[in-house]
Amino acid sequence: MREKNEFQCLMSMPNLGDYLGKWIAIVGEQVIATGSDGKAVFKEAKRKFPNKEPLILKVPQDRVMLL
């Protein structure tokens, strides 16, 4: 079975509401870092997975927006 990419993982997350107003980093099928500072979340993601490009995004509190 083929592994989901980060976007597919994001679209299928049942608990996205747990991250409202926070920055998240996704690698493969896992949220690997969260926080209120996007730079810090990126640094943590790169520390954990230095050879991967994480999907980094802020989950809005009042509406969903994908760029």
C-alpha cells in the first residue's frame, strides 16, 4: 500500500480542530511538530526529519484556507 503524502494526510485528518490557531508540520502521515511560532515549528520539523521537506501551515481559527 502506498504511503499518503502530506497533503492527503492533511485532508483526511479527523482531529484538525485540535490544532486551531496553531502552526503544524506534517511529514508523511504524521503531525510531527506544533506551536504558535511558525519558524520554531519548522526548525523542530527539520531537526526531527533533516532529509524531508515538511508541510508547514497554520490552522485558522475561524475558517479553512489552503494555499
